[in-house]
Amino acid sequence: MFGSAVLDVIIGLVTLYFLLSVICSALAEAVALWLNLRSAVLLKAIEGMLFQRLGQELSPGAVPPPTGLGGFKAGVLALWSRLVERSAPVPDGAARAHTGFTLKDFYNHGFIWNLGHTTKAFTGAGATDEARADGQPAYIPPEAFSRTLVDLVATHSRTLRGADGAGAMDVKATTAMPASVAELIQNFKDGVSTMDDAVPLKRALGLMLLETGDNYEALRKRIETWYDQTMDRARGWYKGRATIVIAFWATIVCAAANVDTIAAVRVLSTDPKVREQAAAVSYGLVQPIDGNAATGAALLESRVPEERMQQAMKAASQAGFPIGWNGLAESPDQVAWKIIGIALSVAAVSLGAPFWFDLLNRLVNVRLAGQPVETQSDKAAARRDHPDRRGRADERGPGGQARAGRGHGRRGAAAG
């Protein structure tokens, strides 16, 4: 029994960390939407793919303050700019001179334009990536990326052929659709050959052409694979930035709600009622009961931050965790232990909801596999007391004599 009580205390503590992590991740995602963090990471990843070596790394202090935004949001972005690595945007002139197109051309292309949450054109203006990415898509499908890149490179070759000796442009020649896929591939080859040799994009696309020949679908698949690999790295960049935001919210939430790990362990160890309530909530998070929608998996998969936060707060209140301020610590020792307890909570919550949910699954499965004897007896008693089973027992009588009698009757009938 002592071992099971200790395990229940651990499960209750992990449940508390998981629910708080869900709340902090919901708050972090709301901030990410407000600051365009996903869109900014995507923009920077694509800019690095297409225009590598054309940008200039910036030290945090060299980033100018954002302009053209609300005062508070501009201040937050200015602070954020000092926490993450930055590089200067690639100038349109340098991008066009080396590759034949610009980031503005990419984002304003028909395949990309409709993916943003606003209809305004991409201008590239803004001192930070978040300001530049305002209104732009947070996700671009690989198919849209490959089609857009092929068309931009092919259009660049038509632009070169459309210029006469005086530098005038034949607009009809540069904007005309290719007559066939073969012509599109040829235009793409010409566009790659005219790129600056110093640009890594030229070599990357040139190798893809060598591997695929004139096969348009195979070329697009190569480009999409390259894009997916870059997006894998971009997700790592975003998680790194999101961790900073989650740690910030973990500090705010744990301090404001007095989430003290030491106090939580003390209450869970000494109060069986709180321990039972926390165990019930943890089992409901891992194993859905009676159509319960607020399972751990549902909280992790929900795309609505407000919904996740509300369900997590409801589950935390049902568990009866010792959260909230009932008075301030009086002695210096109490203050020190309170700071340590809250700091432990902040560090734990910063690990993220997926980590704690995975650990909660493992602990609950171990707990259910080692249920105490009285729990199994209660289940057996419940089965014996079930009306259907009780009725069949009454028919059989003591020792199952009725069943034996029926058996003899059947044997007698068979003998007759």
C-alpha cells in the first residue's frame, strides 16, 4: 500500500505539470499568432533556401526597433529581436541580380498569395522577420512551393529573352504561358543556367536537373523533398523559440497561481481525498471514460488555444490541486522554500505538455497493472451483485444442483 500511495503522489504531480504545460502552451501559441512567429520562421527558412549568402548576419543590438506597428506590439518585437539570432533581409536588387527573382515575387505568386490570412500583397517591409511576415502564410504545402519555384525560374529565362538590345522588355513574351511541359522544363533549365555561379541555389537546382532529366514530375518531387528537409529544420527553430515563450508563461502562471511543487507533494502525501481526485483526473486524461472529451490526447491535438486552456483549467479544478495564494510566507525560511518550490514548478512546466503526457501514460499503465487487492475484490463483488448474475444463481441453488438436475434430465431424455 505504501508503494501505491507513493506512485499516486507521483501521478498527481505529473498530472499537475501536464495541465499547467497545456495552459502555458496555449498562451504561448496565442502569443505566437499575435507576433507572427510561425510565419516569420517560414519566411526566414524560404529566404535562406532561395537566397543563401546574399543576406548579412546581424548582432542582436544591430536590429533596429520595428516601426509601423502598435506601440506595445512594437516594444515586444523589439525585445524579442534581442533574444533570437537575426540576419538582414536580402535586398530585392541583390536577389534579382543573382537569381532572377525576389522573395516578393515568391510570396505574391498565385500559388502562395491565397495561403495567407489577409489579401494584402507582400512588400517585404519591416525591421524584423515578424513584421515582414505580417499577414503571410504560416504553412506552405510542398506542391505549392515546387510549382512556384519552377515558374519563377522559368519566367526569369523568358524575361532575359524578352529584352532587346536597348534593354526594353517585351511584356507579352515575358508573361506568356509555356505551350507545353517540355517548354516549361527548357525555360527552367535556361533560368538555372543564367543564375550567378556563387549562389548555392544554382548548384542545387542544377543537380536536381541532372538527376531528373526532362521529367517534370520527378523534378518537382526532388524540390519538394528539399523543401520538406528544410521545413524539418525550421520546425526545430520554431520549437526553440516557442520554448522561450513557454518558459516565460510558466514563470508568470506558476508565480501568479502559487504553483509550489514542495507544497503540492506535501498535500498529495497527506490528504487521501486530494490524491484520489488527482488520480481520477489522471485516469480520465489517459483513458477516456463515458465520452469524456477532455483527454490528454485531445488537449494536445486541439488547434484552438482558448479551448485547450479552458479544458485544462477545468481538469485542474476537479483534481483539487493546492493552487492559489492563501497568505504570504512569514519567515525567511518559508520565503526561501516558496521560491524553490515555484522555481521547480517553472522548470518542470517548461519541459512541455508532450513530455508530461507521455510520462503520465506510462505511470498510469503501471498503476493500473498493479491495482491493490481490495480493488479487484470490489470488482468481483460488483459482478456477483449484478441482477442478471444474481438471478442465474437463484435458479441454480446451492452448489449448482439445478444445473446438475437439468443435466440428468437431458441424459435421461437421451437414454429414453
